[in-house]
Amino acid sequence: MLVAAFVACVGVTAPVQAADIPAPGEIVMSPNIQHVTNVPKPEALTDINTDLAFQGDYAYVGNYSGFSIYDIKNPKRASLVSSVVCPGGQMDVSVYGDLLFGSVDSSRNNDSCSSTGQSATVKESWEGIRIFDVSNKATPTYIKSVETNCGSHTHTLVPDRRRQNVYIYISSYGPSDTFPDCKTPHDLISIIKVPLRNPAAASVIATPNLFPDGGYPGVQLPYPNGKSATSGCHDITAYPEKGIAAGACMGEGILLDIRDPERPKVTATVRDEVNFAFWHSATFNNEGTKVIFTDELGGGTRATCNEAIGPNRGANAYYDIVGGQLQFRSYFKIARHQADTENCVAHNGSLIPVKGRDIMVQAWYQGGISVVDFTDSANPQEIAYFERGPDETAGPLFGGVWSAYYYNGYIYGSDFHQGLDVLKINDWRTNKANGVKMRSLNAQTQASYPERGHGHW
């Protein structure tokens, strides 16, 4: 275990030079981070780990081959409870009550867990959302599937105010006129309504067109200079109690009014035609007055954290919401240059619940896990980090941490190959979060921090 001696207690700002790149598999971290434990990926799931969700004393980890459930009541002794083999990428997961939802954006010959890949040019092919009953953590039960246009790359839960239904906003893209169920243009999202008393009745109730003008047309240039066109959304993050959502929609970022969850309306749009290549994800601050958008330059399979790409591409962009519109404030990208064999770009993260501050933990694939204070959105500062040296498990440019989220005093990272990492941060800027206990966390469904005790987030 190495500790970088150059890290000052006020922040982590100095770039690492090529000679400082850790050896393959070697762990480096800032002095205020502790690597608590690692739970290896279960042998039953042969593909890579993806997104995370939390509920009570359990963590749920998606995998292209299915998903796993971990007991995290004692994070220092986190352990595998069960794994479900059900192939169909990405299997990004979220949990609500006794239900687990998994996204499938991989055209299959049917909706079963024994399905195989089949071209989307075949009308009978299936992709969309799978719904499981996880009331028994040892033996989850597959209860329902819902097919959606272009599948489900990611999804977002929006519970109704009476807690009788949960809506699922489906983000998908990649249309083609050769795909019977995913034709161009694809300027929409799909909305599934799930009656909580009868989840088997879940169905698509709306497919609102968010981009009636077609959205940003993109720039057709080779990597790294191309810009994605808008043809659907990649991620939507909802803040239901405030009636808003933010969409990262490939070619642009949007704000949505979701006070009527069945009829979301775009209220603001922003584009970055200089530095953003692919609008990937969005996160509000606690007050709902700022949005962080991320740029997945290179689709997560390129070495973008180096001097050649620079600090403003493949980065976070911070926007203040002023008068209902998005006003750009700054970019942030980890300063530690990675090897040319390491895929590294801004990826999935969540807030650390500290009242009066805006702090986010975030995954950067093989750039590891970064903690950034963006209280001053014009001057975000990294305050902690954790990373491994190049992962040679499956060859170059294919490894690292997919998602990193804070939950009940610990940071959890979902690593492609290495499994579930548990970290502990000890820093004066974040320690107040230790007293905030959440009942659940689906990172794309935000809620305000509870003042004390337990709450939803």
C-alpha cells in the first residue's frame, strides 16, 4: 500500500507524472482514505461489474451477467449473500421496497435469464427492464419484464407522492432504421408505471418526445474530436421532492419539470460544443441549485486522463441553476495522469451528505475513486482519492471502478474485475456525514439529506 507523500491536507491537486504511475494492481490513496476491505467478484458472474444500489444493510451490484447482493451491516466484513445469473448488459440496478429493477440494453432472443444474444434487426428480439422480487435476499425471484424502445441503457426511479406506484424513466439510444423496435429518430424516453401492490402489471404508459427539434446534430469527427448527436438520453437523475430532473442526453444537458411524473417537460437545455463529447450523467447538489454533468469521452474505453487530452475533456462540468437556466461555472478532472493502457474518464458518483457543503465521490474507471468539494462551483477541489495501478485482468483499456457511492459512513466502489471495494474517508470536511443514516440509495433518485437519524436519499 502506497501513500502519496505530496498530498497536502487541504486538497489533492498535483498531477502525477508518468514515472509515478503505480505498478499493476498496486493501491495508492490519499492519507485521509482507508481501504477497509475488498470482496472479490463472485465466480458465478463471469462478466464485469456495473452499477450499485443500497437498501438497509444490503448492497446490490449489477453485472453484465446478472447481479449480486451483499450484506454490509458490518462494512468491514461485507460478504456475498447471493448472485443471480441473468445475462443482458448492463444490468444497472435500482431497488425500491422488495423490488429490484435491472436495465438490459443488449438485444436478446427472449426476456428470460437463459436468453442469448440476438440481433436487434429481428422483430422478436427483446431488451428493456427486468423486475425481481428481492424480499428473500438469498433467493431473489424474477417476476416481470417490460420491453422498451431501444432497450434500457440506464433507468431512474420516480416514486409517486402517495407511494402507490413507482415510475421508471428509461434512457436509451443507438437507433437504426434496420431495428424494428428502435428506429430513427429516437428523441424520446420511455416511462414505465409499476403498481407496487401488483408489480406484474408494470407497463409502458408514455414515450414523451424530449427533443421535438431533433436535438444537437453532433460533429462527425474521429476520436477525440467528435461530438455525439442527441438521439435519446444516457442518464436522467431525478429529485422528486423538488419536482425536477436533470438529463445527460448525449449531445446536450437538460432540466426537466417532473411534478407530473407521467408528463415530464424540458425547461432548460445547454450544450458544450467545445469540450463535451458525450453527456453521460448528472447529479444535483443537495439544494437543487447546481448540476454536475459528466462527459464520457471515448465511451469509457479510452485513455483520456493524460496530458494529451488535457484537463477539460472527459471531465465534470459544473452548472449553477439561475432563474431556471443552466449557467456554466467550471470543469474538473482528476490531475493524476494515468497510463495509456488505462481507460479513465468521468463516471458514476453521488453526494456525501454534509450540510452546508457540496461534496461528491465519483468513479473514474482506472482513474479510481475521487472525492471533490464543489461548494464553490467555480473552483472544485479534489480532497481525497483511491486508485489501483493498471488492471491487466482482461487486457488494456478495460478495467477500473464503474460506480462509487457514499452510503451510511462508507464509500463503496464497484470494480469491473476486482469486485466490491469498501473505503472509509476521515476528513474534517466530510466527517459530519457519519451521523447521517439512510434507508436506501439509488443514486439517480436524489432526496435531500435528513437533518438527523434515518431518512431516504
